[in-house]
Amino acid sequence: MPKSKIASTVLPAVLAAAAAGEDPWLWLEDVSGEAPLAWVGERNALTVEGYAQGAAFAAARDRFKAILDSDDRIPYVSKQGDAWYNFWRDEEHPRGIWRRTSLDEYRKASPAWETVLDVDALAEEEGENWVFKGAECRRPDFGRCLVMLSRGGADAAVVREFDLVEEAFVEDGFFLPEAKSGVDWAGPDRLFVGTDFGPGSMTESGYPRIAKVWERGTPLADATVLFEGAVEDVSVSAWADLGEYPREFVGRAIDFWNRETYLYRDGEAVRIDAPTSANVSVFRERLFIRLTQDWTVGGEVYAAGSFLAADLEEFLAGNRALETLFAPTPTVSLTSVSLTRNHVILTLLDNVVYRLVVLTPGPEGWRRTAMPAGDGYDSAHAEAVDRESSDAYFLHINGYLTPPTLEYGELGPVGGAVKTEVLKTTPALFDAAGLEVTQHFTDSADGTRIPYFQVRPIGSDGPGPTLLYGYGGFEIPMTPGYQALTGAGWLEAGGTYVVANIRGGGEFGPSWHRAALKENRPLAFQDFAAVAEDLLRREVTTPRQLGIMGGSNGGLLMGNMLTRRPELFGAVVAQVPLFDMRRYHELLAGASWMAEYGDPDIAEEWAFIRGFSPYHNVDAEADYPPVLVTTSTRDDRVHPGHARKMVAKLTAMGHDVDYYENVEGGHAGAADNAQSAFMWALAYGFLWRHLGGEHGKSAE
């Protein structure tokens, strides 16, 4: 049925239901129901017919798949014992192989790999659409691993014990059925387990509420309780350090941003009495505390964003002698920490530009050494190879126009690198000739300075098709990275690509994130609109040529741009989005995000949440730009009902909206490279169609 016909026949009933406080599209929340899936099939068919046909689409899809399958990609590795493991997908192995090699082999242009687990073969043998979700390997021998396998890419996974020597699953080994489980080795024949033990064992967010100890050879039902949280908590977990300083821990996530961590010894959980809002970790004899709020202790005030260290046993005994390893400034924040055996590597952002610092303890305090990494606006991230046994590290460098490079180094006694080598590089996967990366700043509505990155042909004159990307949530920074599909699908064709560093993210540390929490969420939307307005003011683009894209929390951002500032944009792409903020906390993992957005069941909070709930703010009379919404049936984090209901409502109101729901993929939206290639070809085809230019015409 044509969209206009659907709108004319359905709209009166929709408006009547809304006026009565009812949700006429609630039935679409039944993920696998016959009627909702029939609706999905009809919408998918319309979108495929409109955008996924013809030579241009096929060429883009095939190009994207070739990039994703390319043997030239860096096969990133992790060290497990004496071997170096990699998970790899390509055309021959769409679901992937888990494989290993030696460091000497890895240094070669074409290493010899030993396949440990072939997920494609396993899926065919067992008749399951398995997606590899990682493995937790047992220290210190690394003889066994707990392999996580998901059906269709969902967060929920099956856990199975795997023998790395025999390269086979262990008969009668540890096994957990499908659930959002947390597991860790607590010894050769002992696990810490949080899973769905039955009624009352999961939190309202759908994660484990109880952590238990499970001994080999005993039924899971006989596992003994180690620690319990409240049903209102986000989750409970338990883990063990089996290294040089053996310790056991339990933790309770009260909400997304508050957590209690306990040292479990002698049958008792002893709380590490740091602020619940802080991130706490223990390595060897030290306790590390990363603050997200100001903390006054021992007569000192430590600012949010600081990184502190203390002697663990002294701290537990009440001595709050803290060492400040990093203190933030208005423009410099700490984005990640990696510990080698004898050093601490800090990754900093200085006005969203990367800096690396190595800290080394000594008799006179901590020595600071700058680590050279990257050029200009490239991203640089260092991580320890095996913190228990060495000071070796990996250095990852890439940027919008800089293909990834992987370096391997070792830190000396005073923190400087004593040996570095380039292990792997990725050749250019798209033509970046004539392109440049620039950074710009603009003022938001309240005067806050908002940075953004722009990738465009050097010397461009006049406006053109532009894609603006944003996220703005959960303290996640949007930093430069090599996006080969964006390069091949957008930049090569003459488009401009822009990434906005709006509040709610982590570009300037926890204060930047907290500035857009709950009732202040609209500040993130104002920031994004300010970047769009600056692009128009600078004549980079026009409203007709400006497209926007975002996923998950970024999908919520897209929904708010659509309903708040539709006049700024020519097309909107929302991927695995949140839209219905009245019911988000009742759907899948949504309850875990109430510390970010608020609780809709509290009248005072619903009053402000409703203001940024796109599903409740769409207007039949508004002039919206074309919209593409994509999601996955197997997304068990952000419920596909958000996308389904929003599209149904927009369609009923007569707006131009397209929809595609992938049957697999989980929150990633795709379970293999072929699915990813299709989804991205669809998104870029949609954008070119509606933002104009020769490329738009060729996609029709």
C-alpha cells in the first residue's frame, strides 16, 4: 500500500489513541510476533525496492564487502600465554575463525596461523547462527577458555568451556545456557558466575543480580552464593586476579554510573571505600581511583577527572594517603589508562587531540615521560601487551585519513621506550588524495565552546553534500578514526564528513558528560544544532544538502534533531535508536540507563524526559526531511520496538520515512561482513539520493 494511502486511512485512529493516552503501536514491541514480523517484512521490501536495487547499489555493497573482507586489514592480536590470538572474518569465513600464531610469525607479512575454532564450521555442524562474542582464558596456564557464542549477535550468549591444547570444546565441561552472563576463572576448576539462575536472579535491567561460586563436576544449581545485589541494581559481578598478587573481588553496579567494589577475603566482602561514582581498579600492591565527581578526603579536594593511586592495604586500613597521577584542566582530560608491569600509560585528550604520557613510580614520586605518537589529528592509543609479566605495549595510530598502524614497544626503567617497531600497517582502503582534516569551534546556545572535526577536499569552494555525525552520551568521546566505508562511500564521491564533539560525551572528561545528564540532555541537542548552524554559516553546506547520522544514543540524538530542528537538515539516518523514552526503561537493558536519562515513572522526571522523547514529539503538521531508520531483530540491548513504533507513527502521519530491520546483528546491526556491507550501502545510497548531486542521481 502506498505511504500516502496508509497515512490517510490510519491517521485518525492514531490521533484518537494518542488523545486517549494510548499507544496504538504497542503491538510492534512483540519482537518475534507474527504480525510485527509481517509488518517488518513489508517495510523491508519497500526499502529494498526503493534503495537496494540497481548497479550503483550493488557496486557500493560489493566495494564495502571487499573492504571489510580485505586481507590487508591489520589482524589485531592479544597475548594469551605464549601465543598471540586473533579473531578474523573474511569472504571465506563470514562468521570468523579464532586463530593463533607466535610473535616471530606475526612480524612477517604473511604469518602462518593455526586455526583454533572455525565458527562457520561450528554453526553449520550445530545448525545455529553462532556469532563469536569472545573468550575468557584461564590464568596462568592458559590451557582452557570460556568461549561466548551468541545466536545472531545478541548480547545474550551461551558459554562453553574450550580446551586450547586439544582445540575442542570440553566434554562435560563448564556450560551456561543463553543469558546475559558474567563469568571469570577463580581457579583451575572453579568459576565465579553471574547468570539467569531462575526467578529473582536477574535485575530489572536484565543482568545478573547474584554472583556464585561454581565448582567443576557439580551442577550449576549447586553453586554457592558469593554476593547478592538488589533487583533495582544494574548488575552484580565477581572476578579474580590469579597473578602474582592473587585476590578475589565482587562488585555491585547500583546504576550505570555508581558502583561498589569489594575485596573478598576470608569469606568476607570488604568494601573499597572510594566514591561510588569513581572507577576503581587494583594491580599488584596499588589501588587506582579515577574520579568522575569531586572528592573531598583527608583534608584534600580532588577534582572530577583526576586519577589517583594509593597503597591498597594502607587504604583498607584507613590511611587515605593518595597520590595524584593526573589532574584535569579545562581543555585536557584523561580518556584511558593502561598498566604495564612497572608503568602506567595515560591517554589524554587536549582539545580532543591525543597525547600520551608514561608514569613511572620511584623513590621521589612518579616520573612523567611523554610518549611520541601520531601526527596532527590522528588518534593514538597505547595498551599493555601482558601487564603481569612485561612492560611491552601496543601503540595503535589512525585518523580520518591515516590508515591504521600497529606498533610494538617496550618501556625502560625510567619510562622511555627502549625498543619500538612497526608490526603492521593497513594500506589506504579509499582514495584520500586532496582531502584534509581541520578542527573548528563554535558556540552553543548558552555560549559553551563546541569543537568539531571536518574532512573535506582542500580548497573546496561553495557548499556541497555534507554528513554530520554525533553521539553525545555515556562519556564516550567522538575522536578521529579511519573509517574506510565512510571514505569509500562518502568522501571519495565528493562529500564532506563532520563529527561533532557535543556535551554528554567524554571529550573533556566527566564534567563534559555530566553537563548533559537527565534534565540537561537538551544541551547536547543544542550543541549538535550549533555545529549544523556553523556549517551553514561557513557555507560548507546548505540545509538541503546537510545529512545527519547517529546510532543507539546517537539515534536518540537523531530523533531529537528531527523533531526539534527539521529545517536544518535534508536527510536523517538513525541506527538502532532509542525513540520511546516513556517505555525505554521497561524494554531490555533500558532500566540500566536511568542514571543517564532519568526515570519516566517519577512524574517530575517524566516532565523533562518527555521533552526529549522523539516518539512523543512527532508532529503530523511538521515539515520533516526524509528519514531512514535501521535496527536489528536480534538487538537485545536497545529494543527494536523503538524503531518500529517511530516508523509506524511517522508513516501514519504521512511523513517520508524508510525502514530496514536486519534479522541478525544484535546492537551492532549486522552479524557478518555481508550484512554490514548491505546496511552501509543502504545508508549511503539513501543519503546521496536525498542530499543531491550526481551521486544521488546515479543511486536512483
